[in-house]
Amino acid sequence: MSTTDKPSNFLEQIIEKDLAEGVVTSIHTRFPPEPNGFLHVGHATSICLNFGLAEKFGGQCNLRFDDTNPEKEEQKYVDSIQEDVKWLGFQWSGEVRYASSYFDTFYEWAVHLIREGKAYVDHQDAGSMARNRGDFKTPGVETADRKRSVEENLAEFEKMRAGEYEEGSCSLRAKIDLQHPNMNMRDPVLYRIRKQSHHQTGDKWCIYPSYDFAHGQEDAIEGITHSICTLEFQDHRPLYEWFIENLPVPHKPRQFEFARTNLNYTITSKRKLKRLVDENFVTGWEDPRMPTVSGMRRRGYTPASIRKFSDMVGVSRTDGIADISMLEHAIRDDLNQNAPRGMAVLNPLKVVITNLPEGEVQEMTAPMHPSKELGERTLPFTRELYIDRGDFTEDTTLSRKKFKRLVKGEYVRLRSAYVIKNDEVIKDENGEIVEIHCSYVPGTVGENPPEGVKPRGVIQWVSASHGKQVELRMYDRLLTHEAPDKGEEDFITHINPNSLEVKQAWVEPGLADAAPEQGFQFEREGYFVADRYDHSPEHPVFNLTIGLKDTWAKKV
Ligand code: ATP
Ligand code: MG
């Protein structure tokens, strides 16, 4: 991977040192999503980081579902996350793991803490618990339950597990320090009651471990050497270390924090993305306007471009906001180098080649790519063609420099075909141009035109009889505000009402047979991808991935 030729980031430096000093003999990382939504671009950078480090240092990376919260989790998220990781080009070590498969161990460890006098069942409701915990200025208050004996706590916890208590009526808490300056250490909840089926364990449990009680122990069970997580967990680290010190764990992972990837004009919160889906602002998690991995995939992003973007944002210890145009640059660059070319006409103007008999088809050939060896394509040249309305003008005063297309009575070259001359302009009763009549100049395919024939430039064209009509879904940014969810106002107010415009276009015939997810540059129009779900040769559908103009490359 390209990470090898970049200066190393702080995590790589830590790992290099650990390996050199024999702190570890090989590294083991993991990507631990909660299956409560589809993965977004921020997760993608975390995937690239964790799997990328394992790749770079010849270690392993697990995929583990942190599924301790059955209320919000669903199998469809489990499935989509696996698909996304694979699509990005990574393979996890061994089987997919689930925190839920360690529930028995977590339960034993909770009992272990009770036996050691380090955990107790608390019958306060959430409100009183929060009050009695105090805050930064106020120390917590000890309640009677905290003083209960080990035997009583064991019995109470067993009742919790047996379903004898209602949800929210009690929880198991660690007995650490109600005065601790770090709020996470003030007797955090270890287990809560949730009378809810779980997508993996069914109805086996009605108590579930808290995220904090589970997360570090999952890493310990799996032998994770470097637990990489985002900065908001820095304050949880002392708690995770407390668990590791106080439990009979088989291995001691170490946690390192890095800054989340934030992007302007983009929402990277699953909860808010879910709202866009639930309230039908988009067609689903895979809508091409969504910053989800599967949305970006459907939009035409390639795994290489997302990995490149991840490299570009790098790994940092302080929060920042990356520019969306960096992501756009990554895909544009990839497609510019690798995507086959094609011609599409969005605003068709009919051209009749009067010196070509009806029914005659001349086959033109054009390279699939201007510089990469991708082979050739065939373009049928026929009597009736389409060019773009914007490529013709009756204004004969325009200079050759200013207008390099077809002017009434003049010459232009059709890309990969003949030079043509405009002879006549046909209008309707309102004076609107209906079609134009032209003649081709023989011998000009791939050859310079004869003396006196001076085409102004080269334009796109498609055969009217052999070309295919396609649906183009022209996507624009979904959110118009640079920091859509940072203000007082609801982020929904920043939704772009024009984020999708559906157009019809004529394309060269071969494009209708494109495989779903094949990306192209439609010359002069932009980068497009055959829609993953809706495209077929009978009803071709292309999504606009990104326009041709790069705004980011100029800034750097
Ligand atoms: P969200 O806020 O979108 O719900 P999350 O952290 O709750 O995100 P998880 O499923 O827990 O979602 O995330 C899995 C992993 O991805 C975690 O290790 C988390 O640190 C990392 N991650 C989540 N969001 C980002 C981000 N924006 N940038 C980098 N890593 C992220
Ligand atoms: Mg999380």
C-alpha cells in the first residue's frame, strides 16, 4: 500500500517502537463498529487505518461487532458493514467477531467484581443516579445500596439476570470512587436491564453489559495489542485500565486515541444520517448523496479513491475539519486516470449529414482512454446525429478564440470522426432551431482537413439512430452549509432542495451495455457511473459522480 512511502504517523511510530523494543512481537488491531447504522466516510478512514496498520506491519486486524445495545442494532447493519469492509479491499483475520459471543465471560467477570467487593447492584433510577453522582464541582453521594454485602449483591444480580426486575429499576455498578475527578470513574454502570431480543443471542439475556464494561475486555479477549479509537474515549481510558487491572483477563491491550475525521458540508453521525433515511430526505442509506460507504459506492466512488482520501487526511491527535473537495479530488483523480471515456449529449440538437445516405453506417473508432491502454470503442457515424445545443451558434461575429465549436456556415470536427460544415439551419414557426443540415468532408477522419477548411474545434456527437437514450441522475451536495450540524438550527434546514435533478441524454450505443458500477468520463460533462441497482441495457441509468473541474487541486 502507498502508506509505506509516506512519513509515518504517530501510531506507526508507536508500533515501530513497540516492535523494535519487543513490547510486542506482532501487532493485532481491530475495527469495532456498533451495528446500529451503515458505515460512513469517517468509519472508512478508521477501517483504512486499522487494516492499513496490520497490512503495513504484517499483523492482523479483526472485524468485531460491538453489539451490546440490542435496541438499536439490526442484522441488516451487520451485513452491510461486512460488505463495506470487503469492498474497501480489506480482509479481517479469522471469523467475524461479536461482543455478544463474550456475554458469558462478561457475566462471569461481573460476578468476579461483585465477589471482590468491587461492584454492587444499585436500585436508583437513572435520574437519581445521575444526581447522586454529582458533577465536576460536586462530589458524588453514597447511597445505601453501595454498602450492601457481597452475598446480597450476588443475589440481587442473579435476580436482575432472571428478569425479576423491570427495565430501568436497577443496574450493576462498579464500586470505584464517587469523588473521582474523572466522572467516568464515579461508579460506572456495568450492566443494565433490557428486555429485548438480540440479533445474535436471541432471548438468552435480559441484562446487557454497558459499552464501557465490554469494549476493553473484548480487546483483551481477542489479544488486541493496539486498541485504536477516537479522542472522545481518552477520558474513558482510566476506566478501561481499571477493568483490565481488576479482572482475570488473558491479555492487556493498550489504547491509543486519534482525532475523528470530520468533513465540511458533511454529516458523520449515524444518528443524524438515520434521520435523513427515516424521514425520507433521501431514498435510503445507499442513496448516492449519503456520505455512507455504500452511498459513495453507488455514487461512483472507488475503493482506491476512499483509501487515497484516507491517506490524505492522515492521522492526527487534534480535531480538525477536512475539506470535502479533498475527497472529490481523490475520486476525480482516480477516474481521470482510469475511467474509460464516452460521449453523451445532454441538450440534443439534431444534425442531418446531407451527403451521407440514409441507412449508411460508417464505423469510427476511438480510444477508450487518451493515455491508458484500455482498447478501442466503435462509434457508428450515421446520417442523423445529435450534438449539444450549446455547441452550435448562428452568431458569426464570435471570434475563433472565443467560440471553438460550430458556427453557422463554418466547419467543426466531430470527435474521432469527420470534419463537418454547416450548410443550413432549419427553424420552426417561432424561430426556434429544429435541426441543422451539414455535410461531412471526406478524408478527414484522423487526417488534417484540406487547405481552406478550418474547423474551429472538436465537439461531441452521438448517432441519433444508433445512440441510446439514458437517464442521468445529476447529484449535487446534499447539504449547503459548511458546518451543517454545528449551529443552533436543525441541520435539516440546510438540505439542498436541488440535490438531484434527473435528465435525459443521448449516449454512444456501447454505454448502454456498461456493467453496473462501471465508471466513465462523459467527455466535457463529468464523471458518471452506471447505477448499481437501476441500470440495465434496456433502461440505462447513470449517476453523476463528480464534475470535471477540480477546485481543490488548485488550492494546493
Ligand atoms: P457515530 O458517531 O457515527 O455513530 P460511532 O463511533 O458511534 O460513530 P462506531 O460504530 O462505534 O460508531 O464506530 C466504529 C469505529 O469507527 C470506532 O472505533 C470509532 O472510533 C470509529 N469512527 C467513528 N466515527 C469516526 C470518524 N468520524 N472518524 C474516524 N473514526 C471514526
Ligand atoms: Mg461508537
